Amino acid sequence: MQFPSRLIEEAVTEISRLPGIGRKTALRLVFHLIKEKPETTQALATALQRLRDNIRFCVHCHNISDGEVCSICSNARRDRSLLCVVERSSDVLAIENTAQYNGLYHVLGGVISPVQGIGPGELHIETLVQRLNHGQTEIKEVILALSPTLEGDTTAFYIHKRVKDLPVKVSTIARGIPVGGELEYADEITLGRSIVSRTQFS
Amino acid sequence: MQFPSRLIEEAVTEISRLPGIGRKTALRLVFHLIKEKPETTQALATALQRLRDNIRFCVHCHNISDGEVCSICSNARRDRSLLCVVERSSDVLAIENTAQYNGLYHVLGGVISPVQGIGPGELHIETLVQRLNHGQTEIKEVILALSPTLEGDTTAFYIHKRVKDLPVKVSTIARGIPVGGELEYADEITLGRSIVSRTQFS
């Protein structure tokens, strides 16, 4: 594609590095920004820059935070006996939006993936063990909320191995038929698990 | 949605102002940027800022340009007897990509739309008339390449009225069945026009 301006070409190149945005969409966004007031672009560029320069991670749970300790870890009304282990900060957000969980979190920063060269050392597993191992810990249960993939399961097994001798209960989130899902379209593994892990009818 | 950080909320708000990007997609992009190196965000923010601060418009055709005169107007190999009138710079790009046109352009900057309060005075119509009216003009034909909408047609009629006494031919791009389109799915107006404006079989 021939661009009328070098500036447009540069902007399109940078925007199309974002996931799910191709060069055509990027060009449409660029034309939109040119049509709008300069302040719109200014505000966008500043917000991105400020985000990346100033974003911090909680020293306890490694979740995204505005300060040293995140708003969840510093909230006195959260249940300090529960710790939910997730892969990414976006998972924390997803669980928070369910309004069904009131404990604390621990963000691993990824899952063990030999293919991508990510071992346990690259993840926040040591600090997790420290949080549980600490003499004065209040944590009674660790809930593993990892993706049901090979990597997620590997990570769950590894964490279980590391913490199984500590005085904490380890659980994982339930696998089963999604709410609103139809039985006949569920895969056999999910359907099988939903039968094995059946719960009392209430 | 509850965000873990004010910085994320600001970035999501600004990104979701872009057309076709909602808050969920914006959040996904934000998490992507946080995961990537700071230089990625830096390059994106800088490219956007530079684009909006330094973008210029050609003094002749009002197309987007790096300098005072755009690369098309300053190209000696373009046919200076043809002038194609379009709504936006993105239309110039679309026509250029066909590689079927070698004349000059004139970008109106929009179409007449009483609903949106856009009259002929808001568009680059005066400079178009000046380009055609000028004693030494080389332009022999004006091609109106506007959208086939009420606003586009109104604008085409207005321009025709303004230039019909000048010694230039006025034409519009052909309306008809798109290449690869099936007859039975075409609307009646398009199909009707394609019959009225039939061309010699070659």
C-alpha cells in the first residue's frame, strides 16, 4: 500500500503491532485521528505513555497497582484466609467482576511453558511459596484458577508439589458445562468432568 | 467494570474513543502493552503524537501531505488534464491502489449535509472552482467520485451547478454491479443503473 505521508506510514506500522489490528484497521484509525481535534490524539498518546511509565505491580500479589500495595491486598474487608492463584492481571479482573470471591490473589505472570522457554523461575512461584510458608500466614486455602491447558495443568501440578507439605488446602476451580451451555455440544472431557465433579442439588 | 489501576482506566477510556473499539478490546490492548517492552508503547505514543502534530495538507488538492505540495500534485508524470474530486484522503488512497487513474485529485473534506450542519462553505469547493476557473488551467475533465448517498449526490449536483459554465467536462464514476457480484442479489436501483449505463462489449 502506498501512503500519502511518511507520518501515516509510521503510525499505521505502530498501531498494527497491536493484537487483532491489521494495517487496514490501523489506517482507518489514523484517518479518524486526523479528522478529530488534535487534543484527542494528545490525550490518547499521553494516557498510553503514562500507563507504561507509571504502572506498578503490588509487592504482595504482583497484580497491577497504582501504589506499592494494590487495592485488594490493602483492603481490610477481604478474606485473608483465601488465596486465588491466577496467570495474569486480566484474570483477577475477570474474577472480581463475578463478585463471587472476596479473598486475596497471587498473579504468577504466566504459566510454565517449555516450548516458550518459560520455567518456574520466570514466574512468581517462589513468592507464592513464601506467602504460604511464612510463620504468621493467615492463608488457609489456595485456589488454583489456571487455564485448563497443558501449560496450565503443568503449572498447577508444579505448585501443588511445592506446597503440598504446607498446612494449606489446595483446590482448583470447577470444570464443567458452562451456564447456558447445551449438553450435546460439550466435549467429552468437559462432560465427563462435570459428572465426576457433580455437586449436591440445592 | 472495576479497574485495578487509575492509569488503566484512563488508557481504556482514551482507546475506546476510537471507532470500532469497545472497552473490552481496549482493556485487552492495554494488558498487551503492559506485557510488552516499554519501548513498544513509547514508539506507538510517539508515532501518534508526531502524526497529529506534523500532518499537513497539500495547498493545491488538500490531500494529506508531508510537505506544502503533495507527492501527487508535484509528480510531473501525472496527467494534469484530469481532476478527480473525492470526499476524503482515504478515497485518494483507495483510487491510487487501483492503479487505474493517473490524474490529479481534489479532496473536499466531506460532503454537504444539512443534518450535520455542513454546508458548501465548510468544504473545499471554492478552491476547486478556482482551480478550474484559472486562466491557465490545464484541467479538461472533472471526475466526481463521491459516495452514492443523498449527501454525496447533493454535493455532486452543487459542484455541477458551480462549474457547468466553465470549459470543463464533468463526469461521475460508473455505478453498476460490482465485479464478482451476483445479479440476483443486487438492489433494483444499482441493477437499473447498470442497464441504463451499459458499455460497449469489448
